Amino acid sequence: MIRRALRLGLGPGLLGRGLGAHREGSTLDWHGKVSEIKKKIQSVLPGGAWSPLCDTSHLPPEHSDVVIVGGGVLGLSVAYWLKRLEKRQGAIRVLVVERDHTYSQASTVLSVGGIRQQFSLPENIQLSLFSVEFLRNINEYLAVVDDPPLDLQFNPSGYLFLASEEGATIMENNVKVQRQQGAKVCLMSPEQLRKKFPWMNTEGVALASYGLENEGWFDPWCLLQGLRRKVQSMGVLFCHGEVTRFVSSSNHMETAIGEKVTLKRIHEVHVKVDHSQEYQPVECSIVVNAAGAWSGRIAELAGIGKGPSGTLQGTKLPVEPRKRYVYLWHCPQGPGLEAPLVADPSGAYFRREGLSNNYLGGCSPAEEEEPDPGNLEVDHDFFQEKVWPHLAQRVPAFETLKVRRAWAGYYDYNTFDQNGVVGPHPLVVNMYFATGFSGHGLQQAPAVGRAVAEVMLEGHFQTINLSPFLFSRFYLGEKAQEHCII
């Protein structure tokens, strides 16, 4: 019964029904509420710590219709589309909570900034087609009066995927799907590759797919700052802090066939602000989990996955941090300005960076070689042993490359099927997800933000149907497997 209900789709949007930041339901987390009431009473008693002259400008508001956990491009995109699609200006109060206010460890700014339509799933292709239109017309969406226009430095040089004999049939099938969805992609033989890209060694390459339009790379920092600037102009509030707790109510139900389920609703988000041991409670109607690599932890705070194994209540959000290295090297005789982003069958990839024969690249490690995600230290031996040999084999000029610098960032890696998680949780009914994109969240953020906003406001996807990306697939065991992951 519950499986059939999960497949039926989404209900009316919570914000669309006009819910405000108020409590309803049963069995509130009274321990948390009593503690908070005691704090408030003590603060106004003689000798209490309360001071009317204390500066509270750094604190989040006491009430917000929507609290978005995570201020990267996905969280900001959700905020943007909520404000853009709201029925009446100022109708929805949105708060974005970001713990890394410098974005020094943010996946957004540590990525290589690529965008492509060469995916295996129609939904991913549609997301990227929508997003590239957004990026190429960014000032029509994100312009702010009296502020300078944004320059994303979009470089439409395309992606070039190379396939071995073993992967050629899969590539042909992928390209067929891509073309059906409207992507401009062509197949190339080894001979055609040698003519177009004479710097390439095609040994071991049976087939290639080349993006002819709307693929390339851009400046991630510019997109992040453009979204942030725009949503602030639209009235979105920001708080530099960390979400440490959710206060929720529970409603125990039994299905027609006797299955017991517990529905939860979050009423309050506790935010620990920077340089303080105190937290600020924020009453809310909806929470959006856009915490990237750390979204699994946020889900656990809401009680997601804390139930018997094999049940919906015991199903975890399978998103975890995976560390990825990016290396920048110089090679005077390397590929010229016509070079696309090249993805080798080995997993190694590279693209040009600027006009001075500099290149960015890397390679995802094998599952058994995943590095410790506890820090962002770079393993330079990984480049020498796992990346450089493949680069030099594919581009002989790279034999003499010189690495100039390197950094590491995080993928919000979905261990189930390496695809995004979008939309509401089936049991924590007012938590929505925008996470788990396993390396392609940046390029799809404009479309994902709109999709999440549509579900919240209208109760269903409108622009792109992302039902295969709902959380319920983890319980049902229905993978939305994406095969084109770099």
C-alpha cells in the first residue's frame, strides 16, 4: 500500500496552500520547548543575561516561511525561484543558512565549472538544457538595478567524450537519447578526431561524442555571487551559522493493510551562529536541505533514516562527501584554443584554463581508493601515478607538463545512483531536498532550483518532471542510474 502511494506522486504544495510559520500536529518535542521557555523567562529576570542594547543583527529572524540549509548555488537557486514565482511580492519570507560564509570549502567555487548535455538520462539532459539557457542569458535573470552586469566568461568549446571499443555501443545509445532531448551532439571516428584535433593520440579510442552547442565552462564564483546579490535584492535573508537541531511534531498513522508509519513536521530550526555557543530558534513552515556534501548529516538531524532497516522510516539519505582533486598545469606545446573539455575512457579529464597554455584536470579515484574526506589536503602522488600517465598517453605534449598548483573540493556523492535528490521527503513532510548531484549540481542548479520551488508552491513539477529523482526511490530500490559521471 505504502509503495503504491509513493509511486502516485506529489500532493498540493505546502506554500501553495498558504501555510505560515505556525505549529500544528501532536507530540511536540516538549523537552526542547521547555528548555527554550526557561531560557526566555530567565533572560528577563533580575540578574539575567538579557540586554536590550545587545546587537542582534548577526542573528537569524525568529520566523521564516522557508529555511534553506546551504548557501551554495543550489540553495541560492531555490531561494531565487521561490521569490521569482511567488504570487505576491514579499509573500514568502526566505532565510538561507550557510556555515562557510567565505565559501572557501564550497563545492561551487572549487569545481572546474563545466556544463554539458552529454548525459545518459533524459532528465539530466533537460536540466542542463534549461540551465545553459539561464547561464547564456544570465543578466536577464540576475540583473540588479545600478549594479554592473555579470560576466560568466562562458567558453562554449564543448565536451569531447572518448570511448573504447567496449564503451562504443553505450555511447551511441547515449547520443541517441541526447539528440532526442534536443542536444546538439555528434559522433566522431578516430580518423575524424585526428583531423580536427591533431594533438591527440587516438590509440584505444573507438568512438567519440562531441558537443556542438551549449557546452563548455564558465566562472562558478561569478554565478554564486550573482545569485547571492540578486536574492538579497529580492528580500532573501542570510545567516552565517550552522543548523544543529530541528524541533518537530509527530503523527502516528496506520495504513489500510496495517503498516505503521510516523509522519513528522519540522516547526523550528536551531541555528548556532558564528563565534557563539548560543543558538537562535527559527520557526518555519518548510526546510530545504541543500547542504551539499553534508546533507546526509542534516537529514539525520531531522530523524531521517532512524527506523527499522528495510522500512521507509529507516531509509537514509545516501549522500556523503567525496574528495576530488583538481590540478592546474602549464604546457607550452599543449592543445590550442580550439580544445574542448576532454573526458578520457580512463576517467581522466582536462580543459584549457585561460589563454596561456594552462590546463585544469583530474580523475575520480576507484571506489577502493577513495581519499579521506576529513580534510581538503591534496595528494600530489595521485596526479603522478593516476592522472598524468593517462594525460600523456592521450596528448603526447603533456609529457612535459608542469603542475603549478592544485586544490581539493567535495562532491555531494549519492552512493545509490550518483544522481540528484529533488523534492519532499515522504515522512518528514516539510523537508525538501536539492542535493546529491555527485559533481553536476553546479551546472544544473538553475533548473533544480526552479523544480524545487515549483513543488513547494504548486505540489508538482511543472517545467521538468523530476519524479525519478524523488527520495522515495531509495526505499523502492528504483535507481535512476546516470552513466556519464566524470
